[in-house]
Amino acid sequence: MGKRPQQNKGKKKGGKRSRVQRDYDEGLDDDVVEQHIPAGPRAARSTQKKVEASIATWERVKEAQFHQQQKARFAKPPPPEKPKGLTKAQRRARRRRELRGPATERAWPTRKQLSAAARARIVGDGGDDDEDASAGEVSEASSSSSSSGEEESDDEEEEEEAEAEEKEDDDDEEEEPEEVVDDADAIGRERARACDAQFGQSLTAQEVAALSERRPAAEYASTSIEHVTESGPPVDWARLDGEERRLGVRFDEATSSQRVFLRALSTFKDVVQSDVDYQRRPQLLRAALAHVLDHVTRSRRVMLRHDRSRTKEEAPSSPVKGASRSAPLVPPKPTETYKHLDDVDEEDTRRDQGPTRCRALVLVATRKAALEVCTTLKALAHSSKHTGRLEQELGVDEDDPAMQREGPPDWEAVFKGNTDDVCEVGISVRVDRSNITVDFFAGTRSKSDLIIATPLALRLAAEEEGRQGVLDRLSSVEVLLMDQADVLLYQNWETVERCIRAVSGVPSSVEADVQRVRLPFLDAHGSACRQHIVLSSFNDARLRALVDRPLPGQLRNRSGCIRLTGPPPSKGSLARAVSSHIIHTFRGIRCAAPASSMDARVNAFKDKVLPSLLRRRGASINGARTLIYCGSYPEFLACRAALREQGADFVSIHEYSRDSEVSRGRSRFFHGRAPLLLYSGRAHFYQRYRIRGASNYVFVSPPDHAHFYSELLSFARDDEATGAAPTALCLYTRFDALALARVLGDARARACLKRDARGVGGDHVFQGASS
């Protein structure tokens, strides 16, 4: 027979055995039925070991059963399940309502109804019927309140009793741990629903066909907020006071413009803000980066929560204490479960990520802008790492020549610093219950949650061999922030479009679990879920096409678009002109398509304007010291070819000219040795040269920046030979309406375009700034 387990002979304190020990000792006193051993010496030796092994196994099983019985006997009952989604105060209020029973209907209005009716009457949100109803309720309330003073006193006593009961419940109830919910308020829940609708659902064939076409202008509708138009589902613009409280980052009290901007961003629609000058840029950039960082941190928290729950489900069950490994009571579960793909329930799978880790991309123009973005992210997060490298990699010394040069405030805001346009910074975001840590320079292959880069850096990375993984990390970008889009327009817009195509590309390898990748990314429809945020100082057709007309092989945002613009310019750049006796002439050119707009303006300059410039004596424009302004570099090349073809004596200044060429050309033009100066708009944008000595100005196209017009005319002077007043001629087509409105003013530009549409020829002449 097997040996009995040795009993605990040690005496406890007091010399008494516990109840568990007594039951344990008594349970092992059961008699064991001895088994008959066959006769014969050889038979006894062969079966003795088998019998002893069976008896030992039986004793171990009995001991394990006893421990299980004792564990179930003294185990505490599981706590009742708490209703999810409710706070402690809401659960207490619900229990109180259940105890009180159904409330009796009142024949008179309560105080809440009276205050709501008065508030509706003051604000005037409802229609005429609502106002009449509220007025009736107020009149009935006044009549009932005059006749039932005792009932109001009863209401006050009931409220005092309810408050006393609430205090007693707070004292008697045990402290219940509050559940940590990502979206605690109504605004957060709306944002979560918008996020699920944006990224969680796959697109149908009808949606793909509709989103692959250009968005019609009829979809845009005005809103209750002035100068805001939106397309797609309507947005609730009523609650804006607590908009910044939904963010999980360190954000101070927001301004009214920041709250409107944050409400537009929370819908995950494309947002284009076209009135961001150098003064408003810091606060709007802070709001945009707060939205980006909040989206990244919330997504990381959801992924980590799913990882924990999945680890808990896959973890093996711990063995029962006292049970032997050789005799398990419960058969083990298989470590892997194989299912057919058609049998997998899509609702059970947790799809919370893309093919790669990176979720956001911030496009900047220079290293100076990248440094400002990193500094803002550092202020929004609770802690940061490797911040010492920011000034070393992105900053510039105070003794650098770039810091010594002075210029207008808008120029210093862009170019007074490190103007290198090749930059790439990877940022890793680490989250816990309440803190956010940003790790700068964390690498850009697989560790980055947020990437800050210039378009040229991404283009060079795409052209290098063996760096395919550099573009693979951009395939999961969900939020694309384009800072200083007006500066990117002057760099090279084709590079920006190539970067956007790379963002929507299919990766060569998938780093994440395929069962957790969101369905739109698996269907190659990730561009329909991506949100574009554009910050620019002026409105341009290329920025509108970025969100309204998808690139080949891409889709528009499935949620829609919101345009945030400032008030239309009333007088334009003419009001800022220094000289009041300048004669401004605006000439409309007929054009059939936007692609041929530049050719139409250049042909008009070559056929009608240039012959009068080459004549020494002209009726309207004299040829002495005339500055010819070209907005784009292709336009500059076309005009230079026309001047060379006619054999004109001129000097040219463009953005690629050497300093010696610029100095020599400005000197020749100022002293009258060169009557014509061909000037590029990109050169003025980057250098802001002060061109003196010109008495006549010809703008082949309206400048994109309206203040360029007044800056150039501020150095105009009368003709030395004839004493005539300075003149300015500007050529435009109907596709230059946005730039024309900034220069001429909204009302004047509309009048000029309407007159051109009716076929009325002639020039539009304005005298000074008051005309």
C-alpha cells in the first residue's frame, strides 16, 4: 500500500487545529480497499509495482479533489458586475430613481422648464412655434406660481431631503474605483464615433466611384460660423466652450479661433485654413499639433488595451495548488486554434492599426519650421527625451549670417533661422494612464509614431536605392498636417504631390498583424480615411485641388471637407500703396482652361505690352525703367525668351542668380543703363530685394502674396524725362480670381470679372488707393 502523507505535527499558537486542518486530517482516514495479489512468486513480483503505483495515483487525485472542495467552500462570492459606461454619480442617481419609483406627472412647469423656456426666448434658437410654446409655458408658470405657493415650498423641501439622502449615500457607500474611459464627455464620444466611422468601416463600390471624382462646388454649404463652409455631414457648432477639454494633452485655455479649428478637426474631415499669417500661425499650429498628438496617443492606448486583453485570453490557466502535474484534473486546451478565414467574425477581431506604426506626418518647409513643431510638441506632452539634439540638428547659431539679416516681419518668421529644406525627424510616443512622453530622433523605420519631414527629404529618400522601407512607413498615415503651405507652393509643388502619392502607396512588407489591420488599408483605400490639415496664409487653387480633386489612383476624404477663411478683403493691396497718384490698370485676358492661363498671359505680354515697352515714346506706357514682374519661374523663362527674341536691352534677377549678378543688375537699372528689369516673384519671396528707380511696372500675373504689389510700388517714382506719374499694368485671367481679389479687393475684383464675362472690352483703371 502507498504511504499516507505525513501530517503536520507542529503545534500552532494555542495548541488548536484550524477547521481546514481538522477536515483535512479526517478526510484522509478513509479505509483503502486492498486489492488481491495473485499467487506465485513471479506473479507477485510483476503486479506489486503496478498496484502500488495505482494506489499512489488514487491518493494524489483524492488529495487534489479535497483541496478543490475546500477552495470552493471558503471562496468569496464574485462581486456583482458593474454597469459599464456610467460614472459613480450616475449609478447612484439611477438606484435612487429605482427606489423612489415612477415620478408623478405635474400639472405645473418645474424650475428647469421655466429656465429653459426663458433661455430659448432670449437666445432665439427655435422657430416661431417654439417661441410661442415657450411663451405659453412661461405664462402658465406665472399663473400657477401665483396660485400655488405652498406647492413650491413642498418642492424645496423635497430637494433638501434629496440632498440629505445623497450625502448619507456618499458616507455609507464604499469607495468604488472609477473606470478610466478615454472619452469621458459628450464631445469625446462624438470624436470616437467619428473616428470609428472614418477608419473602421470598409468602402463600398459606390463610395469608391464617388470619391475618385472631383468634389462638386455645390456640396459646400455655409454654416452658423461666419466664413466657414463645409461639405459632408453637418457639424454641431453650438458647443465650443469645452472643446479643448476633450484633448488628452497639456493645452491651456483656448481662444475662439482655436475652438472653431479644433471642432472642425474633431470631425476628421479635411480642414483648409487659408488666413494663417505669421501672427496667427503659433496658436493655430498649436491646436493642430494638439489634435495630431491626441489622435496618436488615443490610438496607442487602444492598441495597448487590446494587447493586454489578448495576452490575458491566450495566457494558460495556472495549476491548482496541491495538484500533481502527472495527474491533471482538467484536460489542457490546445495552444492554437485553426479557423477558416470565412469563419472568422469581423466584430470579434480588433482592427486598430495600419500596415505600419506611423500614424501622422507633418510636412514643413525648413528646419526652422521643424524646430518650431518639435518645441510645440514638447510643450504639449508631459515629458520628453533627447530634446538636447533639437538645437544641434535644427537650430542655428546667433553669429550665423542668416540671423544677422533683417527684413519684413513675415519674411523673418520664415527665413530668419536654419533654412535648410532637407530635414527628417522621427518621434516615438509613449503613453501610460495619464502621461504622454515624446521621444525625439527615435528612428524612422519602425519606431516612429509621428514623422516631421520636408517634401524634398522624402523625395530624396524615395530616389535612393535600398531605402524602400523609408516609404513603407508612410503607408499607414491617418493624419497629414501641412504647415506653411504657402511656402511649399513657392518651393516645388510637384514634390509635395509626389509625397502625397507615396503616403497612399502599398507597402512592400507588413509589420503588423494582418488580422488587426483596418479594412480600408487592406482594400488599398487608405487615402479615403486620411485627414488633410492645411495651414496657409492665402487661398490658392492648388490647395483646393488637394482636398477636392484626388490625384490619380487616390480617393477623397470620405467624411468631407471644411474651409476656414477670413473676411474677404475690402480694398486689397491698393489701400497700402504709398504713392496716391499711381495709375493702376488691370487688363483681363480671355482664357478657356486653367492649364492655358499662363500661356494666354505670356502671349498677351509678347503681342501687346512688349512692343509699347520697346518704343521710347509710348502713349500709355513709357519704356524708361520698367520693372516686369513674373509670378512663376516658367513664366519668367517665357518672358525672357520673348525679350531676347526682340533684342531688348534688359537685366534679369531670379532666385538662382548669384549675388554679383544681382548687384550688377540692380545698379545698371537704377542708373538708367538698362531700361528693363525682368524680376522673378520667387526671388522677391526669398530675398525681398528693394528695387529702386522704376517708374513703370508690368505684372504678367497677379502676385500670390498681395503685399508684394504694394512693396514693389512703394519705391516707384515719376519719370525723369517726361515727369509723368508712375503707372502699373497687371494682366489676369478669370482663373486668377483669388489672387486678383487679394490685390484689388473683393468688390472691385467681382466687378471686373463680371464686366469681362459680359464681353465688355477695355482696361480697368484705378487712380491711387481711394478709387
